[in-house]
Amino acid sequence: MSGTLAWAPARRDPAWRGRVFWAVFALLALWPMLVASEFKPWVLWAPQSLGPTLNFLAAFVPPKVEPEFLAMVARETWRTVAMATAGITLALLLAIPLALASVRVLSVSALSGRMARLPNRLRQLLRWLMIVLRSVPELIWALVFVRVVGLGPTAGVLAIALTYGGMLGKVYAEILESGDTHVTTSLLRNGSGRLQAFCYGLLPQSAAELTSYTVYRWECAIRSSAVLGFVGAGGLGQAMDSSLKMFNGSEVSAMLLVFMALVWFADDVSARLRRALG
């Protein structure tokens, strides 16, 4: 009997005091942020907001399926995919050299234990450059390039290239440095070039993760390209912006369905590549 009581589960969580304390602390820390951001969700249920919202949502059904309109959506969807793909391609051309030049394990001067002063400063400079590129949102870059090159997809491509170049370069460098560096170091110590050490040492063990993250960023670029259309960068977002301004819910719902299918397609491509490389 005593053995049964000894193994009986506790009816109260022994760590409940700590859980309650941290939950209350999190709420108290969050409250000033909610006040500063003027977060008032109850405004959505106010009569002056609820009525127009319900009327607009009711216009979503049924989606517009006229052939001429669907042909326009197909063209803008293709333009959106092209914008995202071109932007990611340019971002790769920027990110790969930045990542390889900033990875410590590929530095020949660091083989002795401490990197030389000039390569170390160059490495820090490149890392600061990647911070600058990714710290400016692609929406801000798009607004800048719309002023420079005018309305159209070119501004969106350049905006995605700069922001995602910084993101990809940073994550690529972290992925390459987090793997096993023994093979790479051995190749460098035996006279191999840095590009050979990368191709035969770092790349084989990191290829799946690098590919998965790249395809994920391509999926994010598709979503970003739709948002960039709202500032004049072309594509599906610009067409959706025009329909929203005209309160044409049937057109908006049709484009949203196409956009969701587009994101599903990108996610499916990412999953297939991960399975193929995994």
C-alpha cells in the first residue's frame, strides 16, 4: 500500500509558482507595449467599423471569374513570380560572395588560431554591410527605387535583391560556420584553395540546409513581391491595390485565392527539394 502511494502522481504542478510568476511578469511587460502601440481590438466591433467591413467581405462572394479578368490575373501572377525569382537570383549573386568572404573557417590567416588584422577588419566590414542591407525593409527599398527607376517591377526586383542579399549572406555564413570544420581546415592546411575547401569541405554537409533556406526565402520573396505592388512595383499586388481602392471585393477574393495557390506551390516545391536532398 505504501509503495502504491509513493508512486502516485502529484495532483499539483510543483513548479506552478514559477509558471504563474513568469506569466504575470510577461503580461506586465507586455502591457506598456500594447498601450504604446495603441492596440484597441474592440474598435473592430464598433458599429461604424463593423458595418462597412461586413459589407465589403460580403462582396468577396462569389469571386470574379470572367475570362478577361482571369487573363489579367494570370499575367500579373507570372510577373509576381518573375519579380521574386529575379530578385532572389540577384540576391544570391550578392549573398554568396559576402558569405564566403565573411566565414572565418575559410580564412587562411586564421589557421594559426588568430586571424590577421586586415582580413579580420574586412570580415567585420562585410558583416556590417549585410546588417545594413537586411535592416532596411524591402518596402523602403522599393519606395526609393520607385523614385529612381519609376513604377514597375524593376523597383521590386532591386528591393528584394538588396534586402534578401543581406539576409541570405548572414544565414549562409552562420550555416557554414555551424557545421564540422575539420575537413575544411585540413584541406586548407594541406595547400588547398579556399574555393576548393568550400566545395569539398563545407558545401557537402550544408547543401540541404542551404537549399531549404534559399527556397524558403524564395517563397518569402513571392509574398514580398505582392506587398511591393502596393507601392507601385507592379505584379499582383498592384492589381489588388487597384481593386481594393475601388472596393471591388469579388476581384480581391479571386486574386487572394490565386495568391494562396501560389504560396502553396512554393511551399510544395520547398518540401520536395528538402526530401530530395535529405
